[in-house]
Amino acid sequence: MMKYHDKDATDVFYAFHGQDGIDKLNKMKPMKEENPNLTDQEVKFRALRKQFIEEGLFKTNLWWFVYKTVETMGLGFLGIYLTYCGHWLIGAILLGLSYQQQGWLAHDYSHQQVFQNRRLNNFMSYLIGSVYSGYSVNWWKERHNSHHAITNVLEGDPDVDNLPLFVWSRDDIVRMATIPFSQKIVPYQQYYFIPFTIWLKIIWNLQSLVFVSGPHNVPLNKVATWEKLTLGLHYTWIALVMIASPISWKAALAWFFISEWVGGGCIANVVFMNHYACKQMSWNQGQEATFLELQMLTTRNVEPTPFMNWFCGGLNFQIEHHLFPTMPRYNLLKVRPRIKEFAASVGLPYLSLPYVQCMKEVLGKLEDVATHYNELTRQEAAQQKKK
């Protein structure tokens, strides 16, 4: 709400909320109604959303999610079973793949794509995201909802604020001035990016632990104890598998880290493809842009194939997902050609590339910023020498 203060929040409200949220809004006493001057893009976008609703594209096929939940959980249980049988390396790899797929599944539930009842969605989010994978659901929501609302806006979107490890925009270099070791890492960020990705899940899990251990605002206090319990259950079952498996303590430790590395690497090599190499906006630019412009100008798809659709959990249709976060992921492929047509009709880009090209774009963005940083550093050194 703070990020949309004094700004029309109609589109972002409907992006986040289902019918229960709309019903609650309708019960509230309205203030003086305003008639914002909508752009032609916004008018057409709202008409398109209404059309998708009427076609039932936001309705859920519960059996599909039953199948997906069983498939994803089954992959992890198979990995745990093989580990118990002594095949710990294969078990760790399968568990890591399950972690990645569970991440997409928890993402579906957290975006309220499955049940009409938010409590059921939240319960499944805790079960899959916290108990199984070790994430704090509320840490994720606080971060991820901001990312959706104000995508790729510097000092607004937490996803693109990866300082000091990565600088994604030339405009963000100025913030590195206060970090003493920046000159030793920024020039090489394009080289250590891929090796770094395997640590993503461990970093997220540590951030979750810090989040649930720290002070919370009043709404989060209500679930703080519950979140601590769910994360405690995650590390309990991890410890039990390591203790119960007939493998040495060294193999058990290797099993733990390999599963985390596989999960983290597979997650990172999807989430970094969609926004990071795209345009980043300053705070003022972000405030001037509409919700539609924020999504279309700063988001890139990964071209669909049967494998990519499975591996990315629907997030290769990132444009469609950002425009309609509550739409079940299996419908994103259906609306893709219509979104492309819509984008062309309103003069907005539709960015989509094959996976390998997406990776090249990410590495190229990191290299561009690193090169610019080196040039600024040389200029500063030359000025200091003259003095």
C-alpha cells in the first residue's frame, strides 16, 4: 500500500485479490469517488482481464493441483527413500529437484491460485513452503508481493536489490560507494554469478530464520509462533533422515548440501532469467509508470517447450503471470498468444527469448555494469592522481 500511495492501485488490487477480497472491499465505506484519467492501454487491459474472467480462465481445476502436488511430493519422497537405502547421491539430487518443484507449487498456493478459501491456500503454503522446503511464508510474501507490485524499481523491488554481491543497474553503482570491498567483487560479478546460484536456497532459508526470529508488526505476530513451529519441523525431518539413513556422517552432510545446492541452483536459474536483465527503473520512474507498464517493460519470458514448462513451473510465462498472478499456471500458456497480440495493439514490448539466450542476457547485463563500474573507478583514480 505504501508503494501505491497517491497512485491508482486498481489494477494491482485486482491482480492480488480474488472474489473474497473484492467482497471485503465492497463492504467498506467508499471515499469520494475519483475518475482517474485512464490511458488507452489501461482501458484495454481491464477489458481483457474481464474477458478472461468471463471465460473461466481464473477458475481452478483442483484435480490438476492434486496431480501436481502428488508428483512433486513423490519426487522428494523417492529421493528420501533412496537415501534411506544407501543411494544418497541420487537421493540428494532428486530431493533437490523436488525442492525446486515445491518452490513453484508453494508459489501457486501463496498466490491463491488453488482454493477459493485463503486459509486453505495459506495452510498448503506453510506445509510445502515451510515444513518441506524451509522457507518462511510471510518472509516470502512480504518480499514477493512488493516485487509484483513495483517490479524492477530500484530501492522499491527487493528482488533486484542484491547489493553488495550483484549490481544490476548502472544507476545502482552509487550505492556501492559505501561498501569498502566493492572494487574487489563488482568487476568479476559476471564470472561468479553461476557458481553463486547454488547457494540461493541456503541464503533464503537463513533469511527466513532471521525473519521469524526478529520483531514483527502486529499482523505477523499472530503467526510468528506458527512459523517457528513449521520451520522447526523442517529441520527436524532433515535431521531424522540424516540420522536414520545407513550412511556415514560425512555422506549425510554431503547429502544435505547437495540437495540444497541442486534445489538452489535450479530455482535461481529460473528466477534470474525473468527480470534482472530487463530495464530497471528509478523510484520516480516507477511512480510514474502504470501497473501494466511496470510488468511489460521489465519482464521477460523464457520460450516454452514441454521441458521448460515443467522445469520453470509456469514461470517461463512470467509476463502472463505478472499481469494475472492469481490465474492458475496451466492457463498461462493458453493466454500467451493473446497477450502478445494485446501488447502489439497497445504499443508495449513482449519480451521472450529461448533459455540460453536469456542466460546470455543476464550475464551480459552483469558484464555491462561491471565494465561501467571499472571505467568510473579508473576515472576516479585519475582524478585523485591529478590532485
